[in-house]
Amino acid sequence: MEINGVELEDLDILDLEVAEKYERALKGVDGMGERVKDLTIVESIRLQCNAIFKIFNDLFGEGTDKKIFGDKVNLMTCLKAFEELVTQVNSSNGEVEKMLNKYSPNRASRRRKK
């Protein structure tokens, strides 16, 4: 998996432990819009970037934030990296849905009618 031009180990989101860790990590950004509403720009950037740094460290190990972002704390870079992560995880989920749809009850009943 590549995030912000840095190669990371692939995240096997279909593994139960990894999926649980991913869901726990994402809870750190739940309601972020509400939390930053009354903050200054500096406080908002710090809070959001630190939440994203924590997600990467929780999922890929301590220090991953430094590998991906170096010493920079840039909100746009953090948001893009987070978006890359979510997009790549969601593509795995899409593949599973596609497989499962092949065997859905509706499809099976349509085949019997032929």
C-alpha cells in the first residue's frame, strides 16, 4: 500500500483483528468537524493532523507518521494521506461485495428461471 509516496505494508482489512484495529482508529476522527468548530486555525490543524498521525501509528506501528509526513504538520497533506488510506481499504471491501453478489439469493433464483 502506498500512502503519500511512501510504501507501507498492505493492510489486510478482511482480517478480523486488522478490521477491529481500523474501526477503533477511525473513531479518533468521528465528529472532528464539531470538535474543531470553535478552535483557532493552528489548534484545528494540530488536532486534525495529530488524529491522523495516531491512525497511521495505530495501524502500521509507532513512527509510521514520521515515515509518511516527516517533520511536517500540514493539514492538506494529512487529509490527502487519510483519503488514500480510506480509498484503498474501501477498494478491498468493494471486491468482497462483488464476489458476494455473485452468490446472492436473487441471482440464484433468476438463474433457476432460465
